[in-house]
Amino acid sequence: MENINFLQVFFNLLPAVVIGLIGFYYFNSYLTDENKRRIFELKRESSKNTIPHRLQAMERMTLFLERINPGSLLIRVKPYNDSKHDYENLLIRNIEQEFEHNLAQQIYVSNKCWNAIKATKNATISMIRQANMSEKVDSPEKLREVILTELLDKKAPSETGLAFLKNEVHQLW
């Protein structure tokens, strides 16, 4: 007799359990969809605010890359004495100051883009150091001449960095 009562209770509760599971499934999927919708709305709203900041950061990084381009750097930064080593240090210090001035912009660009900008900076510094080690260089004026001549043969590192930056801007659209 106990088996019959147990089976009767089981069969009486079975529809309630099935309906409860179906209700839980629908409620859970509703909450999941609602969370996805809220996240989408937050991302859409935040992109309205972050895109102008990202574009402004990319503009500043473009300006940085243009300013460290050896062609414009050599025109803007004049030697103050006859020591080629002092001029080399002055150019490198100028590049480092420009870079430090724009350090905060890294939070608005991708890691790959920031690494490309750092690589551009380092390549430009390396180009200046290598030119200064040349046997032809004996004065700041000769250093300027060697660097500018080298730019005629190959493109400046900042051009590569600018190309990467432009590609990143195009990915925003």
C-alpha cells in the first residue's frame, strides 16, 4: 500500500516539477537575455564617450610621430655647440620628452598600436645613434647631413608608425 501512495504522490508532483523546471528555464533565459541587452546598451553608451577620446589620442600620437620624424626633428632642434655627442643627446632627449608628454595616450590605443609607437621611437633613436657613430660625422652639421641623406635611401621609422596608426583609426569605423 505504501508503494501505491508513493507512486500517487510522485505522479501528482511530476507535473508541478516539470512546470517548475520549464519556468526556471524560461526565467533564466530571460535574465540572460536582459543582461546581454544591458551590457550592449552600456557598451553603446560608453562608445559615444570613448571614441572621441580615442580619436583625440590618435591625433596626439600622429603629432608625436610627425615631431620625431628625423626630417622635422632636425629642422626644429638646432645644435647649440660644436659637439656631435651633445647634439645627439639633445635630439634623443627631445624625442624622450615628446614621448613622456604623450604617455597617457596609451590607454586609448591598442597594445599593438602602442608597441608600434614605442618601436618607432626606439628605431628613430637608434638611427640617430648609428649615424653619430659613422666615421664621416665630426660635427653636429655633419650628423644632420648624414641622417637626412639616410632618409633619402630609406623611409623614416615614423612613416611605418603612422601607417599602423592610420590602420587603427580605420578599424574604428
